[in-house]
Amino acid sequence: MPAVSIEFDDVGLTFAPSSATPTVALEAVTCAFEPGEVTALIGPSGCGKSTLLQITRGFLDPTQGRLRFTALGAGNAIARPAMSTVWQAFNLFPWLTVFENVAFGLDLAGVPHAERDMRARRAIAAVDLTGFESRYPRQLSGGMRQRVGLARALVMEPEVLLLDEPFGALDAQTRLVLQEQLARLVETSGTTAILVTHSIEEAILLADTILVMTARPGRIAATIAVALPRPRSMATTRDPGFATLFDRIYGLLRDEVMRAMMSGEGQSQ
Amino acid sequence: MSVSPLPGDAAPPRAKTTYSPLDDPRVLGWGSIILVLIVWEVAARLFGVSALYLPRPSQIVVALVTLFGSGGLVVDLGATLWRIFAGFAIALVCGTLLGLWIATSFRARAVADMFIAALYPLPKITLIPLLIIWLGTGGPFMLAISFLGAIFPIVINTVLGVSQCDPGLVLAARDLGATPQQIMRRVLLPSAIPSIFAGVRLGLGVSIILVVAAEMVVGKVGLGARLYLAGQILETEQVFAVLIVLAVLGIIVTKLQDAVDAVLGNWRVD
């Protein structure tokens, strides 16, 4: 499975363009998501990070510009690759067990039972949930639920993994553990990943590249490469390089967040 | 200085240390029924109430045994149960499918809203004369009346349940490659099941009422017919016997629904 890159070429999205009050969610976004790398999108609330993710996934169509998917080494554009999303609200099916949740996508695709069970069990083991297969989501802690969400996405062997503020609903300690676990999983899977986050720290720990977005209408304000050595962990936060990056991104974000707050857009999401 | 317990305290403090049978809801429930029966029996004997007005529980038991043994009450019960559950089963299948369709199609919803608004508040019992004109008084009539009793609450609750499905779950299913049909069958329907079941509870109750009422009007067999006939010939013990069978039927249906609810509650979000 060759790694896939995604290019946004002058992509914009305007909701209700012909109405009296059109909302410009994204404007002239040109950026690239490199194959096999983790790219973090960071920006003030309501800047269109999640919209950009939905466009990538194909759930929203841009009103301007276009996307290009390329398989590494192939050169030509390809159709939309296999993608899976990990959601901030987990979005697990409450009437299904952990195992059934993880096997859900394979089941829909008609994967033979033996293979389905084997892959689901392997994905559950990868997120350290072996032994919890027959539990229901409500019987799990928030961190465990999101690990199920992660297993449910990874079991599909996506070429592109979309992470929509995956740790936004978790407490700080759980988030740290999951960030390290996710970093490990993504490093080994070779999938292209897009991480939407509010946390500068999370972006630096997980990403190879960080795209800083402006307040609405969302544009790319800066592209920052994270050259810190892997594997990264909490120890990385004490690296002097980490502090430099953090300050730089914070500087960029502060202006945008202030701008968003002044225009009242920060409350809209 | 002694502190008086707050008014409305659930249980006296000593209940925590010593067990009293009066703390068991089942003992309280059954015990109070048995107590009422004993008082009834004793009072009826003491004051010499005529069995024409109020037969004693012992006389009713005798009537029950006789009716079940040789009086054909089994046939009546079977006929009534068949009429209730056959019509109800058709209503369950049709109502769920119809509800799914209405909840997911803008046009179907616009049309159905009008019909439901017009027909739902109509007391279904008023349809009995019209249904008799159309269908006669046989099996099809009984099926129709049971069906009509159950279908509205089931449709309405299915629509409600599907509309309240978390949109995040639909997105997650789409993300995992679900087709619109798969979303309907594997996300919208299961997420609506608790609500559908609330409709089943209401609908089955209405079906029971309507079938027994219809039997009283036109039936030759069935619990309602038996009840009406016994009343006509002043067989008060038989009237009570049929009422008891209906009450027991009600208890069994309610308890079965509670059991299904407990199973459904397994995954319900707290």
C-alpha cells in the first residue's frame, strides 16, 4: 500500500453563497499533506479546520478550487483513497460491543468472518483493549472509548487517517497517554494522517508538519516543519527545540485568536 | 435532644439493620392483594351481600375453575389473544417500516404529518361501526381493529426515535463505508429501538382495549363476548372471572415488556 499525498489547490467553501449572508468557511487554501506523514491543523475555534477535514473526506464539496490525491511513486492523480476518521465525540455505536464496533466497517464491506474477526482482534490488541471485547461503550472510560474509536478506524487499514480533535473530550492525563500511543501507532502504520487540534503541545508531539490557520475565513497562515527526533514523548516537551516551536506557534495563534474574539466568531463553534 | 426524622424519609433508620418483609416490594404488592381478598370474603359473608351484586372471591374461583374446565373459557382466551397479537404483529412490522420511511424522507413526512394529525386523536373505537360495514364482524374486522389500535403509537414513536438518532453516529457509519440502506438498517433502526418499544407498550395496550370492546359489541367468542353475555344473564361470578383473566393478562403483558426493556437497557447510554 503506497502512501498517499493530498494537495489542496486554492480550495474555498462558502455556505449559502447566494443568500444575503453567505458564510465563507474556507478561502483559497493551498497546502499539501505529505505521504506517510502526520500533518496537524491548528487554529482558532471556527476557523474551518473541521470543514477542511470534511472536504478531504468527501462529506463536503468545495465551492472553489480542487483536491488532488497522489499515490507515492505513481505520479498521476488517483481517486479518493481509503480514509477513516477518529471523532472528538467518539461516535461509538452504543448498542454494539467493543468487538462489534471495531468489526463494523469490515462487516459492512462484506469481509469474510474469519478474516474480519482476526483483523478486529488485532486492532483491539494494538490499542491495548484485549479482554474488553464484549463490553459496551458505556461501560468504558473516555480514554478507553477513544481507543475503541482509534481501533475502529485503523482496522480499515486507511491510506489516510483523519483525526478530528480526537483527544478534545478527554482529561489531561488520559490525553498524554493516548498521544504517546497514537504517535507510536501512526509511526508504524505508514498512513498519511491529518490531525485537527486545539493543543499546540499535541500538534508538536504528533506532527511532522503543522499548518497554522487564520480566523474565519480560514486560510493557511504558516507551514511549520517539526524536526524534533522521534519517538517523541513527554520528555520531548523539555527539549529546547520544543519551546522554540511552541513560542512561534503561540505567537501566530494569539493574533488570530484575538482577531476571532473581536469579531465574535470564536463563539460560533 | 432527639432529632426527629425529616418528613418523607424513605425508610425508617432501623430498616438498615433488621430485615423486615415489609421492605420487600413483592411482599407488599402480593400481600396487599391477598389482604383485600380476605377482607372481601369475610365482609361479604358477615353482611350477607347477594352474590348477584358482589360474589365472594371463593365463588369467583369456583366460576373460574368451571369456566376453564368445561365452560370454554380457553377457547375465548385463545380467540382474544389471537386477535390482539395478530393485528398487533402486523402493526409492528408495518408501523416500524412506515416510521423509518417517514423519518428519512422529507416528502413522506410532509404527507404523513397531515394524516397522523387527523387520525391519531380520533378515538379508534368510533371506527367500529364503519369497519363493520366494510369488513363484517369476522376475523378481518378483528385484525383491523387491533391493527388500528397499535399502528399509530408505533409509527409516531419510530419517527421520534429515528429523528433523535445522534448525527455523529450516521457520520461515523458513512465514514466506515455504509450505504444509505446500511445506515437505515444498522444505525437508524437500532438507535430507535428504545423509542419503538415505548410505542409498542402504548400500542399493545390500545389493541387489547379495542379487541375486547369490539368483542363486546359483535363477538360470539372471545373474552369480551363472554363478559357481555355473562352480564346479560346476571352471571356476576362469570363477569368477575373474565375480569380477573383480563387483569392477569395485563400483568403478564406488562411484566414481559419490563423484561424486554431490561434487555434493551443493556446498552442504553446512562
